Amino acid sequence: MSGPTSARGAAARWGLNVYAAIVLVYLFIPIAWIVWFSFNQPKGRYNIVWQDFTLDNWSAPFKNEGLTDAFVQSLKIAAISTALATVLGSMIAVALSRYSFRGSGGFNLFLVLPLTTPEIVLGSSLATLFLDWDVTRGFTTVVIAHIMFQVSFVALTVRARVRGFDWTLEQAAQDLGASPVRTFWKVTFPLILPGILAAALLSFALSIDDFIVTLFNAGSLSTFPLYINGSFRVQFPPQANVLATIILVASVSVLLIGVIRSSSRRPTSR
């Protein structure tokens, strides 16, 4: 019995590993391509054909002023919208997980709607709203638009973390004399902080990457994705790959720091 069965099991595991490897290669090839072409010295305006290896692109990553300004604008928008969306989404997640009230199911539906609504519908609807209210589209409208979809991602991510939270810990802290505010900052917040950080990183990445919603609400503002899309008709500078690689390295570094810190806090078994 062990011969054929073990052989089938080994073949199934081998096939699953091969399939997983193919999927990972498929996912990481574009990322590796961006990093690799950040070291390319193109001949002409387009950095799409490999020519020669060079470090000149990294020695002057902010050489292209238009690209740099758009990159800074994206960082500002992502930082502001992520900070506000993280606070709002985390409060919504804690409230929906901790309290049961009439109409909570409707709130859950409203949280999912921005995720299931096509971006072109969300972006055009917000643009129509701003135009009807005679609001000049620009930096502020883009921040508002990004918060609209970021709140849902934050709330659902943090709620997944809060769902397994033991609320009796708060009661124990208050029985020992801690105030509600002190209980939250000393007991609740540290336990749900990993979920909040994960939600913030996800929201920041979504904001940097967003194109469609930003296109409808940016007006004359140029962000990193909008600039690359517009300039690709004329040129594609290698600095775009350099800045994208910088974002990638920064994101991976933050994730590695979180993994290392969480691993160091785990109690070692004796």
C-alpha cells in the first residue's frame, strides 16, 4: 500500500512545487526587469532595449526634474492619504468588531463596495461630484479620492487582525484600575498594531500605484504614474526604473524589519 500511494503523493507534491515556482517566476519577472533596466544605458529616449551596463542612472536618480516632481507629489499624496485612511479605517474596524448594533451589516456592505466598484466608475463619479460642487481638481481632490478606497482596505485588514482579539483583556486592565484611554494604548493598540502597520503599507502602495482614480481627479497635477504614462509617448527615462527600484527596496526593507522584529519577540521554547 505504501509504494503506489507514496509515489502518487511524492508526484503530487513535486507537481505542486513546480506549479508554485512557475507562478512565483511569473510574478517576479516584471519586478526583476525593472531593477535590471535601472542599470541600463539606453541609446535614445526609450529605456526598453538593453544596451550597456552603467551606474550613471543611480548616481543621478533625480536628474529628470519633471519625473522627480511627480515622484515627490505621489509620495506626499500617499503619506497624507495613508495617515488619514489608517486612522479612520482602524477606528471603523475596532468599532465593528467590538460592538454589535443594528445596521452593522449595512456598514459591512459599504466597506466592500469601494473594493468591488470598478476604479473607472469610482474615479469618474468623484470627478463628477467635484465638478458639480465647482471644486478645483488637484492635490486635495486626489488625496480625498485616495482616502475613499484606502479606508476600505485598512478597515478590512485591521478587522481581520481584531477578529481574534480577546476583549476580556481590556476588562482585566480596567478591573486593575486602568482608564479606558490607558487600556487602549497599553493593551489594545499594541496587539492590533501589526494589522494596522500591514494595512498602512498596503494603502501606501495602492496610493503610489493608483492611476485611474488619480487621472479623473488630478486636474493639472502630475503624479508618478501619470507622468510615466504621459511621457512614454515621447521618452522613457531610466530614472523611472531607478525611482521604482527605490520604492521596491524601501518596501521590502520595511517588511523585513517587521518580520525580524516579530520573530525576535516570539518566546523561545525550551
